[in-house]
Amino acid sequence: MAISKILRRSLSAGKISCSKANDVPKGHFAVYVGESDKKRFVIPVSYLNEPSFQDLLCLAEEEFGFDHPKGGLTIPCSEDQFIHLTSSLARR
């Protein structure tokens, strides 16, 4: 599925949000990462244009859908993998 369709569907369903919307800066969104205990990260929307991040979103849809009890997306990878990926994206 194209990333634009995934995001359009999730945004229209109100799934990319945070229960504490005022702590997510404009141009960012919340994701939850980790195997057992999910840790919340607030990341720039610009990451959505990155192919490596789009791959994670496709995995997230396949594994979890876009529902999370706290809002935001659940990303199916370890916290270390996610930090490594986002660190490399931040250096660009």
C-alpha cells in the first residue's frame, strides 16, 4: 500500500495523534517502539519521506494496524534499531 494512502487513512481515523497533543511540536508525531515495554518517541514528519522509515510503517500496519491505546503508531522493531535508524536520518 502506498505510504500516502496509509497516512491518509490513519490521519482520517485520528490514529496519528497523542493523548497529550500539546507535547508534540508542530511538524512531529508520536510513535511507540520496543518489544515488551513500548517507549514513546516524538519524531519529525519529514521522516515519512524516507524509504527506510516507510518500510517500518508498512511492517507496523501488517503487524499491529494503526491502533495504540495511547494514540500514535506502534513500530515493530527494537528500541536500539529504531534509535539507530532515526540517528542516521537525523544526520542527513
